[in-house]
Amino acid sequence: MKTVFALRHVAFEDLGGFAPVLAERGYAIRYGEAGYDDLALVDPLADDLLVVLGGPIGVYEDEAYPFIHDELAMLRARLDAGRAVLGICLGCQMLARALGGAVYPGGRKEIGWGPLTLTAAGYASPLAALADGTPVLHWHGDTFDLPDGATLLASTDLYPNQAFAWGQRALGLQFHLETTARGLERWFIGHAGEIAHTPGLNVPALRAATAHHAAAAEERGRRCLSAWLDQAGL
């Protein structure tokens, strides 16, 4: 059976709507818990796919969170071996750093639902299902420099680097295509502090926007993931 290793940084940021897509394609999913499991003991090449999920810390906070070194080493090993990697939000930033790009605070939070602008390469990529302007969920305050050799796929006005590909088997998404409306109720609790301290942001408004946009975004997310898995030969 094919396997996916999904690395979580907080328990409620999981594979969400991506999990059924992977299961339908015959993948067994197992989770690793960053900061709890010893990543140095994990064989980085053991699984068909590595998914690095989101979280509220920064890639540059490695003194506070030493496991970041092992996480980056895992990513580099897979990239060097040409094995498939999907990075989401913090995972996207980890992927960018593993490829030599700088990661740093963006100076402003981007939290909520909004559309992407695809590049020419993005229109021809697995993200083509988002070309109609369907809003996706953004939840980040950090950004990154595009690594050498990477192809930019999508942008927003606030953060130009929103998605990139590195070859056919590594994809970084700064935004969230994996979330579901039900799953986001856990985010509203887990990220209560960040929501409360972000001007203009509140749970009722986020819930209302989620009710309006989540179903379409979930459907596009499934299509994008399936297209990428096909492209990567997975």
C-alpha cells in the first residue's frame, strides 16, 4: 500500500479535505507530531509522499524550536532524492527554506478568504482549477523569497509568493486548500489568541465567510490535489 507521512505542528491543522482524496487513491495516512516525535529517527524516504502542514511558528525560530533543523533535513533528503513533497503554509515556508530561500515576517497578517492571481505557469499547473477566482483561505504573517529554480504559480496583492513548484514533485502552497468548514471550527478555538489580536478580525466574521466560500474551495482543493498527484506520478 502507498503511504503518506503528514507532519503536523498543531493537532487541529491536519489534512482535512485532502485525506479522503488520498484514501480514495489507495494511500494509508500516518501523522507525525513536530516537536513531540523525534524526527531524526524518521526515515525521510520511507513514504511515497511527505506533506508538511501549517502551524503558528516561524521557520526562523529554530533556537526556540530545535526540531526545525530535523524537519529541514528531512525535506532536503527528499528533495535530493526526487521524492514527492507537498508543503502547506508553514510547510510551504519550510520547503522554501530547505531549497535555500529566506523566510521572514511579512509585516502584516493575511487571514481570511480571498482569491489568488495565477501566473502564466500557474494557469498551466495543477492549480488551474483556481483560475476562476474562487476565494481560498489565507492564514499567515510570514513570507519567503522564491528559491532558485522554483516556478511561481500564484500571488495576492499583499503577498506575491503564494505558491510555487520545484520540478514536478515538490509543491508549496502558502494558502490553505486542505481546510473544511467543519474543521475550521477547531481553528477558531486553537487560534483564538491570534484572532483576538488581529485588528478587524473576529470569529463570527470568519465563520460567515467560511460558510460562504468553504464548499467551493474544498471542491477546488480536491481537484488541485488530484491534478498534482497525477503530475507527480502518485
